[in-house]
Amino acid sequence: MSEEQVLKTIRVSPVVPATILLSINHSVFVKRDQTNFTIEPTLSVEASEVYPHVKYTSIEEYLSHFA
């Protein structure tokens, strides 16, 4: 579905819960709002700095269990 088709479906849908779901889907899958932003360097913090007592597993370490 193109973005125009999704927006048209949202506008003509008579059911309010459907329009909410369609709006969220448009935001997430079409506009990619969940990944289309930048974090200011002054606000970003590495998780290991916030929780130094937690042992984190790297992606490589996790995936090595499947090799």
C-alpha cells in the first residue's frame, strides 16, 4: 500500500479504533518515526554507565550460541 492509500484509508474509515490502529501503522511502517530521529549527544548515555552492575551480552556473544 502506498502512503497515499494508507492516508486515504485512515480518512474514510468510519470506525475510530481502526483509524487509531491505521495511524499508528502509518507512523511506524511508512514514516518510520520510531527510527527517524537523532539523539542529542549531551542527552545520550551508555547503558553500561547507568547500570554498571549488570553484565551485558553482546550480539556476537548471543549469536555464538546458534553457531
